[in-house]
Amino acid sequence: MAATYKDIRRLTGVSLATISKYFNGGNVIHNNRVLIEQATRDLGYQVNDVARGLRSRRSMTLGVVLAELNSTFYTTIISSMEEKLREAGYGTIICDSRGSAEAEAEAIHFLIGKMVDGIVIMPVGDEVAGLAAAAARGVPVVTVDRAIANAAVDTVVIDNRAAIASAVDLLVDAGHIDIGLLAGPDAIFTMRERRLGFREAVKRHTGRLPRRTFTQPDPVSVQGGYQGLRRLLALEPRPTAVVCANYEFTVGATVAINELAADAPVPAIVGFDNLDLARIIRPRPTLVVQPVAQIAVRAAELILDRIASPFPLEPRSVVLESELVVGDPATYAFRGGQS
Amino acid sequence: MAATYKDIRRLTGVSLATISKYFNGGNVIHNNRVLIEQATRDLGYQVNDVARGLRSRRSMTLGVVLAELNSTFYTTIISSMEEKLREAGYGTIICDSRGSAEAEAEAIHFLIGKMVDGIVIMPVGDEVAGLAAAAARGVPVVTVDRAIANAAVDTVVIDNRAAIASAVDLLVDAGHIDIGLLAGPDAIFTMRERRLGFREAVKRHTGRLPRRTFTQPDPVSVQGGYQGLRRLLALEPRPTAVVCANYEFTVGATVAINELAADAPVPAIVGFDNLDLARIIRPRPTLVVQPVAQIAVRAAELILDRIASPFPLEPRSVVLESELVVGDPATYAFRGGQS
DNA sequence: CTGTTAGCGCGTTCAG
DNA sequence: CTGAACGCGCTAACAG
């Protein structure tokens, strides 16, 4: 069906080796070059990457595995990253692990089978099953957003503790003492780090550990944030402010607050990620915003660098800073205790 | 680096053909089966899909091209679809065309090079450049969300005219006469259909074509929706209600309304897609909701069906119905003219 | 059920 | 600069 070098040879009389050289940027005499170009058009020829990859052992393709396709945070990163990679001549295969470690392992398996030259992964948990297989085949791996235990891979993360601390700082400055935290299980790197950052920050300010934090069980979801906020508000003493440790929780908490707004005083709130939220929701919320574009660029650099390097590199770790985008004062103001 | 059949043969003494048969579900005598399994574990062997695909001319992989990675509507569909396809034994390669017809053509080129068995595409415009190449290679194509002109491909869309009509019906019943529309350029299938549906519905109700509609130029974005709403409200007579023809416009319009709410009477509004919005925004908006799960399932069925079919099938078109999820009456109530 | 043989489409030696 | 020959890892025919 599809045309091959042989078809081009048939039309041009030029040998396979010369045709190959043409398609790989080698020096080909002008006359042959024109012939090949003509035949390529006539046949609608397109190089078969599969055969090329099999032979050359380089697919010029990178794999990306993300924990959740349906997450603006991840898709924004991937969108920027894919652009960088394409500029460098690499195609990108995107796989969704749907928050499942098993699906994640399958995805890595799939990508290795496709002979990708490298893998960028936003891991589900603290351990990634397929990592050993990738290492055995010399396929470099970069993790993004979450670090991995005991693995010799490059990593791009933000300073999660500082990120949460900036949120706590704002709330304490506004007069809050009883601050709640909506965070997921410690098994997730970002959740663990953010919870630790929260404890540190509260202790630094008040001289003691926070009276209440609330850890929401799996799955980390909008629904979880919704329920979590309701439970937080049922505590005694009732928190006057709540920090949401990720985007989903921020959305869920916002929904819950919307429902409660009519009946009860609502807590101050600081959320996470996705600046669009700040424009949709009124009053405008305060958000910890991660530098998605930078994350993407640095991840692309790391993986390309590692592929290009002729010798093994030491694992590298890039830590970026987040930004606190302050919203309407009404959303974080202290209105007095409520217990 | 990576182990091959030859390595397994070396460890087991079993011939390549038998090993191949083992990995392809054929009947292999128990003794050999055990030997192969042992060697597979010892070597960390994994089948090389590239070589397999080259030889068998079936990659067991499908390509998905979407117009915008950063769109919940698309990613939700893909997420469901990928699950269906995986159940059928197919891997999925996701590519982002970032709303560019050129990038879309590149993506199709890329997928063909990877020898995918089929392509599901959410097209950018009315014509898709790579379609001929796919057809020439016998790679079946299914378009989703948007139909394509003059192409023998399967299609899954919703009844866009009925969708918009349901929104208009609600607003007219509530007493609105001057209804504005926020829609993108006619070059986009969904935008064109929804605008036509809007005109039909208004005419049916009022006996005349709508006095005002507003077509927002490229790009179809949140920013566009924001500006579009502001311009709509500057018209005379001022529309008392606005229908947003897609998700981005709905978000942008909501932002604009939030800003205006303090100074001026806000128009009634009906939005599109993404039920999450309905939970975040207060008062709860009315939304035209597309059956994303169904869209995904039908698209998967069409492409799998076509791959499996031993003979060429006629192009098929699936049209699904949307649902109007009615929100808080305050968001669509008629409060009297404002001119 | 097993083994041998011959490619899939391409890139890379070499000799010319 | 060009062409012939070989092999990447695997599957599909056969014959046994």
C-alpha cells in the first residue's frame, strides 16, 4: 500500500543507499536529488518511522505519561513541553495513567515497546513500576511535579513547602490562628510536602503545631475537596481559614462554600493552581500558582540533554518557585472567632 | 541492550518461531512454555512493538489528534475512549494540534509514520490536510465533534442545532426577545451549526430573525468570550440574554459578567459544556451539556469496527443529543427591557 | 506442535 | 558520491 524506497528506485533508477542518504540529510548529487523529490511527490511517499527506528535504534519520539489527562495543570505543562520537543525534532506520545499505578506501568511498557528515546512522567505515587525496565534499556526518565523515591532520574518540582508557607503567611498576617488544611494522602509526594510545609509554617508563626489539619483519603478529587471542607467546618474550634493543597480540592471546597454561604459564615480560603479560577469565581480567590511554562521548559531541557549526552549523567533536580496570587481581601480576611 | 528472541533461544534452546507463537497466544507445549516464561523474567524481556509492527503491518495502536489539549471537553472524551480502546487491546497515541491546521497535518504525518491502525481526530477546521495520506495507506479515520467536508470518514457529532435551540427555548419561555449569541467563526463546523440553529430557533419563536448576534473572530478563547460579551452589551437594543456557543465563551462571558455585576444589570446567560462549571459558579448557570461518555464510546466503536471489517464500509455518521441542564432561575429570568 | 527460511522497510558498512 | 550486501527484531509461510 504505502510506497517504499523500492518504489522510488523503480521510478528513478537511483539505488536504495542514495535514497536513504537523501532522506537523512546526506550529500546527494543534484540530478538524483531532483529525481527523488519528484518520485516522492508522485508516490505520496512518507518515510516509515517504524522501520527507521528499528534499524537506527532511535525513534526520535519521546513518551509522556501523566497521572490525569483531565487536569489543566498537567495538560498545560504538556502543551508547552510538546512544543519545545517538536522544535528539537522529537515527536511526542502522550499516555494517560488515570491515577492508577497499574495503568502507569502499562503506559511505560507501551512506550518502551514503541522504542521511545526518553520518558517524561508525572508519577501517580512514590514508586513507579516500569522504571527499572526503562533503565535497563537505557531510556532516560524525567519526573515532573512529583519526585520519586530511590530512583536515579531527573526531576522537576516546585518548592512545595515554600508554596504552602506563602499561603499560611498571608492568612496569619490577616489574623487567622485556626487554619485548616485540605490535603491528600501522604503517599503522594506533593501532598506530603505540602502538609509538612503547612505544619512548619504554622509552627513558625504560632509557636505550636496546628491544632487541626485534615487529610482527605483517596481519591484526590473535587468530591473529596467538597466533603473535606464540610468536615473541617464541623470541627471545634472551627477553623477560620482553610488552605487547599491542590486544584481539585480548591474546586471542591469552592463548591461547598457556595452551598454554605447562605446559611453560615464561610471560612477564608487559599487555593492552588489554575489561574482561570481566579477570574471565574467571585469574590476573586487567592491562589498558589505554579510556573507551568517554566516547569515544561526545564523538563524538556533535562530529557533532551540526557538523550544527547554520550555518557551517563548524575541525577539532577530542578526546584522552581511558585507565586502567591492574592485575590479579593474578603476571601482571606479574619472576621473573628466563631466557636 | 534490550533482550530479543535470540536471547531467549540462547537460554532455552527453543526456536524463534515457537517463541513468537508463545508471545502471540498460540499453542505451545507446556515444557517450552515454562522455559520461555522463565527466560522472559530473567532477561526482563519485553516484545519490541516496533519490529512486530513492521513485520505484521499491524501496530495495535490508534492515534488520536485533538484540536486543544487544554480543553476539558476533549480530554474527557479521550479519557473514556482510551479506556474502551485499551479493553480492545489497542494502545493510544495522543497528539495535540493546538488549534493549528498545520500542526494537525504534522500530527497525522507522525501517526502514519508510526503505522497506527486508525486515527480518531477532532479536527481544527473544515478540511484536514493529512486525510488523503491516511486514505492512501488504508488507515481508517473517524472525526469527532466536528464533521469534515467531502471526506469519506466516519463521524460522531451532536445535534448542534437542537442543542442551541433548547437554550433559546428556555430563554424565550422566560420572556426574552432580544437574545444575543456568542459564537466563533463559521469556518468551524460546530460554530457554524450552532449559529444556524440559533437563527432557526429565534425565527421560529419570534417570527423574525434575531436582531443581533455576535460573531467573535479567531481565536475561540476565554479572552474572546470576555470581549464578546462586553461588546454585546454595548448594542442597542441591549440583549437581555446571551447564549454562549462553547465552553471557552461561557467562561469568558462569566468573567465579564462578574466584573459588570456591580455596576450594571447583567444579562441572562446560557452556557455550554463542562458540568463542573455549574457547581463552581453561583448562581448556578444553565448549560447545554454534551454526552461526552457516549461520544467516546461511539467513536471507539466506529474505528474498531472499521479496522475489523474485511471490506470497505460506507461512511457512517452518528448524531447524538445534548441535554439542557437548567440552573438557578435567576440566571435566565427576564427582568424587563433595558434599552 | 516445532523448526527452518524468507522477508517487512530502512540504515549502514564497505568497495568502487 | 554511489551501489551491493547485510541485518535491526519479529512474523508468516512452509515442511517436518
